[in-house]
Amino acid sequence: MKEINIADIDGIKIGHAQDRIGATGCTVLISEEGASAGVDVRGGAPGTRETDLLNPIQMIQKINAVVLSGGSAFGLDASAGVMEYLEARNVGHDVAVTKVPIVCQAVIFDLICGDMKSRPDKEMGLRACINSESYNENVNGNIGAGTGAVVGKFKGPQYAMKGGLGMYAVQVGDLKIGAVVSVNCLGDVINYENGEIIAGALNEDMKTFADTEKMMIGMYDNKKDAFNGNTTIGVVVTNADLTKAEANKVASMSHNAYGRTMRPAHTMFDGDTIFTMATGKVKCDVNVAGLLATKVMEEAIMRAIKSANSEYGFISYKELNR
């Protein structure tokens, strides 16, 4: 098993666009040929588009893009730009009079990070698609859908830390599989190798961690409104040949990475969502695809945190560990 650039996965293009002043952005993953896809939504406050059609019993068998964005529900506008880009290239489900691009999306709540009125829109979605035509890097941190991401918000944003976007991919034989994730959780982020908190709610000294799980347990009888802007969203991308049902299973299994790296995960204040996109190039056992999806998602989450820079008044992992 070797690390590869996620942009090298067959049949997938990836692009980012962001408003650095407004502190928001979007990331798009495109499959012009169409990818078998699945989704698993486990958070209690999701913001999504076109997830119902990923049920294996529904008619559509392949999708053309997944968008990850900030902006909360306002950010769902970014998909309009992706639709415009793909329709202009004659990509989508053929309905005789045109081809309708099948574009799924999930959003994070990042309105507390920068300018609340700055949100991903049609223009930003289109710009991310155009950027995908030349993107071949592996940039993590304050980019795309991770631009306004913040973690550890149970005590309030004044004690939170900077989150970000992470990407990681591997190759085993001919099989390629990777993950893209915007880490913006209510809880703390945990090093999956040793169980230590690496980012999250800080104590008043702004150097040590308060431990969100301990705080929540200690306040079990207080129905705290912790809606300070959360949700972690991601995509597993692979060249494996998966059915829609298998793609849904891979999305489900990859949520294990959230459980191993975020405490707590899947709360009522998070909209935690993972998509799968499979381009169908390589035969693969779905169990192997699922366990590898978990591994790459774990590492993508680590890279999102470790690559983020301090910005918008939120301290980063890198600054905390200088």
C-alpha cells in the first residue's frame, strides 16, 4: 500500500474555490463519465442536496459530482454553478431535451468564522469546477470547504480551534481509494493512533484542552444549546467497481473514522455526512473498500487539522505545537 495524490484516482477531478476574506469556500469532485455513489448521514443537523436518489431502490444509478461547502443551507447554491458547468459539457442524465447533471452536496455551518453574508454561491461553484481542470496538487488546511472550518465549540467559539480540509489517498495493486473531508466538529479531534486530543475546546489558558466529553458528561442535566456552527462532511473516492448498495455500505463503514477521531461525533448539533463515489474501473471486495475507506478518512481528518493555519482569530494545531 502506497500513498498517492488523490487527483490521480481514475475518472475523478477535484477543484476548490474560496472567499478568504469572508472565510468560506467549496470543494467539488467531478466524474463526467458518472460514478456509482452512496451516502450515510449520521449527524442530527444535516444540510444536504440529492441524497434521497442515492438509495439503491431509486432510478438514478450514477452521479456526476459531489460538492462540499460552507455557508450552511445558503451554501447549497454552489451546486447551481456545478450544474451549469456540467450541462455546458453535455454531462448528465439524458432526458431527451437536455442532460441533467446529477449533483449531490453537503454543507458545514461556518457562518461564525468570517463574514456571515459571504456564502458559497453559483459563481463559486462554477469557479471550483474550472479550477478542477488544472488542479493536480494535494493542498490541505485552509482551502475549499475547509476555509471556515472550526473545531471544539462546546464552550463557545472563543475557546475553539481552527479546523480545515484534509485529503489522503492510497493505492493497493490497481485499486485506488482516497478521502476528502472538511473537519468542523462540535467535539474534539483525537489522534487515532494514541487516543490523545490534538485539537478542540481549550481551557482559559488557551494552551490545554478542556475535554469536551468530560464537560458534556458533567453537564448531563443541562440541555445546553451547543449550536455554535458544526458538522464534518466528506467524500470517499475510488476507482473500485461498486454497486449503489455497496457504495452506501462503504460510506457507512467510513463513519468509523469519525468515531475514532472525533469525540463526540454524530451529535444532534452536527450534520455529519459521508458520500462515496466509485468510478468502476477495478474489481474489489466491498469489505476491503470499506476498511480502506476508514483508514484514508482517518488520515484525511488528521491532515485537515495538522495542515490548518491560524486564521480569523482561531488558533491552529501548528501554532499550539510550536
